[in-house]
Amino acid sequence: MPQSMPHNGSLLYELMKQKRYNKAEFAAALNTNQMAVKRFIEKDSLYTKDLWKASLVLGVNMFSLLANKLPLEIPSDKELALQKQVEDLQKEVAIYKGLLQRNL
């Protein structure tokens, strides 16, 4: 059964509480009004630009937090690059082991 999408507004509200922002302070930091923040909190989905701005104000990557809630095991580009690096290093170690065994 597919997992339902996380409620973006609830996530935003939880982050605001963690960072000790009230609606007025958060609205000022976003250069908007409290009613806009109230609407953000109520929405289950937010525009990318709003997630972007909120991430910058809160100092939290909301995109990453949401992506981590995906039920899929899809590696990120960074994870793929690290995996490739590990494979390359393992090959290098195998080469060095081979050289050491020849010299013993």
C-alpha cells in the first residue's frame, strides 16, 4: 500500500517550533504576513519557492527531510558518488594486496 505524502505545513510548523519561531517572527523573516504563514501551515503541499525560502530562514533542508520520508530506496547522486568511490578504493586495496603478496 502506498505511503501517503507527508503534510508539508505540519512539517513546517514543527520546524518553526523547534527553531522557536512564532508566526509573526517567521512571517517577518519571510517578508510576508502572518496570514500567509497560517495558510502555509494549513496546506498539505507547499510550492517549491515557499519550501526553499522556509529552508533558508530555518536553516534546515526541508527538501531533504521530505525526500527521506519517501518509502523508496532511491540513492541520491551523493550516495552514488560515494558508492563509486568505495568501489574504486576497494579495487586499489586489492591491487596493493596483490603487490604485497608478490613481494613476500
